[in-house]
Amino acid sequence: MASINELDFEELLKQYDYNFQKGDLVKGVVCGYDSTGAMVDIGAKTIAIVPEREAVDKGENIEDKLKKDQEYEFLIIREEDEDGKFLLSRKKVDLAYAWKELEKAKTADETILGTIAGIVKGGLLIDISGVRGFVPSSQLRSKETELEVGSKIELKILTLDPQQNNFILSNKKVYEDSAVEARKNVFSQIEPGQVVKGDVVRITDFGAFIDLGGIDGLLPLSQLSWRWIDHPTDILNVGDKIDVEVIAVDHDKQRVSLSLKNLEPDPWLEAEKQIKEGDKVEGTITRIKHFGAFVEVFPGVEALLPHNEVEELQNKQDCLLKVGDKVMTYILKFNPTDKRIALTVNEPEIKAELKEVPAKESSADEPETDSANAE
């Protein structure tokens, strides 16, 4: 039997000359598995052990996570025991690298994808590469009831402190930041006169807000239709997709004004062809105010019947007029440029004069009757 001389023995011991301590990061090759976890050769006198809990989550297979004959990095979580074995962790290494990646993402203000691990009072628990974070309800764009455990969600990091294990995220900030960029893009392209597509996102008493793809434009009540509209919900619903015309852009205040009625033919142009002062017309009362009643005398064209004329008509018919009633009136004044029509319940004198006085050539010195300016 060959003997080992002292020199050979010293060389053999040098192979295991190490000073591994708890907290050290070491490299090791997976050489097998046992009932407790994976066995790893890190260059010590004996094989080190990676417990299953320090390698995989519940339901995962350690052999898939730590493949045999492959080299990985591990953290020593317990120094040599009486049997000379070290205890290692792969999870803590993954976690350390995950924190580093999160720090990079925060520095770069990147959007990251997280998995909803739980829905709790006040927000969401999020898992990102094994790191647990929290999204407060105030930082959610959607309600918690609209989200599901296991689903993915886009996030941005608000605060990050590995030492205190503090990790706060925001879902709302993703959309706010993207909205700012989208607003810049839209405002660089939009200009008055353009017809654009949008979604009705909010309705108020004074109009509707239309999402133009990053900015909300205002569609005022007066720009909804040529006809009288009591409330935007008379013709619009949240979620409707509509075409609108841009009528004004304020770059300083970042406001856009829109019109729906500009996409329809102007009814006053057609009314000008068919209506003249002195005509007898039947119309429908659309509004009643203290100063008179508005009457639609042509589709989309309203005229004013003054208060004293309303009272006279009510006395003649022995009833109170109301919205929806049809009335017979005469065109007293018609100003298509300013889009104004004044009505009267009595036949205008100009029409009576035309019936009684024979037509004659007008003298150059005789001024023509200007019925449009007559009071």
C-alpha cells in the first residue's frame, strides 16, 4: 500500500484551505438532491446543503430551479456544523439581485410589471421577483374590486428601502406619466379646424369631456347641436365614440375646445333661403323665459317671441303656453348673419302695406324701408 508523504499531505490540505463565513457569497455546483434539498459542492471538506425552503416557493420543484451539474451563487446562512456542513440559500441571492434591479428601475423611473399577490384593506400586495411590495388604494387607477389575485399590473416605484424592507409602488403614476407624454404629442399635432375622433369620458351640466388620446377636450353644451339641448345626456352617453371638430387650442393652459354641431350643415343657411321678414310660420316652443319664448321655426333655427307677445297670444287662446306647444307667428325681423329672428303674433305692417299700396319705382332720393332695423 502506497504511503502519503508529508509534502503530498500538505498539498491535499491546501485544496480545502478556505475561510467561509456566514454571510459570504459563494459559487457552487449542484451535485445531487436528498430529502432536505439540494447538495452543492462549494469547495469545502463536505458537501453543503440548500434546504428546499431556501431554494423554491411552495409548489415549485427544486430540481427545476437548481439543475444538476450547473453552477450557481449561494449565500452562506449557517457556518459549518459538527458534521462540517454549510447551510446555503439561493432565495436570498435572488432577492438581493431583485432589490438591485428594483433600485435601477427606480433610478430610471421605469415601468415594471408586478403580480398581485393579495388584495387587502387599503391596497394591494405585489410580488416582483420575490420582493413583496404594497400599492395603496390612493395609487390605484382601478378599484380593488376590479382586480384579481395572480393578475399582472403595471407599476412605478415610489419608495424603496431594502434595509427596512419598505417597497411602495403606484399604478396611477404609470398613467399620469404616460398621459403627460401623450398630451405633449397631441398638442404638437392638434390645431383648429381638424376633425378628430374621441371618447366621451365625462358629462357635466355645461358640456362633455372628450378623450382625444391623451388629453380631454371640452365639448360645451352650446356646441352639441344646432337644436336646443337641455342637457348633454339628451344626445350623449359616457363611452360613446364620436367625431368632433377642434374649434380652439390654448397651448399655455393646455385646453382644447370642441364642436359637434360644426359637423352638421348650418340650418341658418337653408333658413335664409326659405324664410323672409313678414312670413307667417308655425313653430314649436322649445324654451320659456321671463323675457319671452323661444320657438323653433325651422329645423335647428330658434326665434324669440317677446314676453308681451306671449301674453297677447295667451290672451287670444285663453290658455298658458308651455314647451312643446305649436304656435302660429310672423317673422318680424330676420338677421341671418347674427343668427337672430324676432317674432310677432300680429301680421307686420310692412306686409299689410305691400298688399294695399301698388308697386312703384323707388326714387333715388327716397330711402328704402329697412324692416330689419325697425323696432
